[in-house]
Amino acid sequence: MITRSSLSSLLFPGGARPPALCPTLASKPRRRFFQLSQALLEESRGSWATSPIYAYTGISTWWRVVFDYERAKRAQIELSKHVREVDEIEYPVRYAAGVDVSFKGSLAIGAAVVVEYPSLRVVEERIAFTKVEIPYVPTFLAFREVPPALRALKMLGTNYQVLFVDGNGRLHPRKAGFACHLGVLVDKPTIGVAKKLLLGVLRWVDESEAEVVVDGEVLGYAVKLSGKVFYVSVGHKLTLRTAVSLVKAFSRRGTSLPEPLRAAHSLSVRGRSSLA
């Protein structure tokens, strides 16, 4: 049976090694591609994993991945059906994780931290490196960033109650941004926090908050902290209002990002700087 943990490895069947070290993919990429697809369909028996979430989105060759946009769109649409916008968070919230991904050349640096509440002190941090195989394509960032982010998150030993993700959740053309992908995979209450507005119009509620409206539906909130605005949306297992409240609770006065994301970003930058 396909599990959430095994899904993360399907993107790169050869692991984090360079494509040249994956003889199965290098020699018969198309056959391998369809074998994976068929196996996943047969084993999952109608679950959400039958969609081409990771394994189906590209065909690895010696030197590149041919990214299939239509398959990726279908994967996002299918995944969006499994995002839960209800509060399933465990109270009291004592620990929150934050995850950020940066890049250097062909390497991705995934950084995960855990922050304690109410001190907002970092109690754990982990970093992971993976090879980048998927190109940068707006609205498809999850396919590029999930592998390093998930690897770093799986290294954490602290049982966190909520996950902050540097990217959109429901505030996405197909309601399936990076935060939704990670939220469904780790099955934790997850919040997407983006620095730029991807889509929608703002309807200000007061001086510090605005609804982000897309086709008449509120998919996110613009939140202003210390003069800077960022955009909050549901990733998984939370309502939008609870997500906004948690963002404010985990933010320090005078900073422009929630502490779990600020710390994760700092860690990913240090990891990138450590590379020769």
C-alpha cells in the first residue's frame, strides 16, 4: 500500500543521487515512468494517491526532467480535494514547526525548525540537501520544493502541533499550493505564508488585515506586521481565522514574519552559505 512517506520518494526513484547514477531511469525512462504509474494505481485502490502527484509529473533522463504541466495540474486538482479546512489542531499549542527552502546551483536546501510557545525560542533545527530536478515554474513550486522540505521535516524529533510553510496554501489557482502539498503529506495542521500576492484582490477589514478574494471567495488574508504585508492561507486541517490567529501568536513585535519562518529562512541561508 502506498503511504505518505513513500510518496515523497516517488519523485526521484533513484533517490537524491545525480541522474547519471540512476541506470534504470537513464536507460529506459519511459518504461520506468509507466511502471511507476501503473503500480501506484493498482496499490492505492482509489485513494487520493492515484493521482500523478509526484511520480507522474516528469520523466527523468540523463540530464533533465521533462515537466508535464497538464499532469501536474491534474495532480494539484486531485490533491486539493483532500485538504481539510476545519480546525483539527491539538491544544494547547506548545510547538510550531517552520520550513523554508533555498537553492544553490543544482542543490536544494530544506530547513526545518521547531519554535516553542510562548517564548518563541528555537528548540530544534534540521537541514537537508537534495538534488534539484524540477524547473522553477510559478504555481508549480511544490513539485520542486516538497522533497527537500519533507526530508528536513522528517528529521525533526519534536512533536509539533502546527506547521508554517513559506508559500501559499489555498491561495492558489487550483487551491493546492506548496503548503497544501506538505500539509496533506505530513497530515498536520498547516499554514501557508507568502511574501507576495499570487492572485486575488484585497478587501481591507481594518488597518492590519484584509481579505484576499478570488472569484468571490475568501481564500486568504493579508496581514500587516511591522509595516510589511504577507499573505496567509490554509494549508491543511485549519480554518482561515485560526491560521491568522496562530500567525499573530507566533510573531514577535518588530518582525515581519512569524518566528518559525524567520528562523527557518535564517537556517536555510546558513546552509546555502556553507556550500562551497
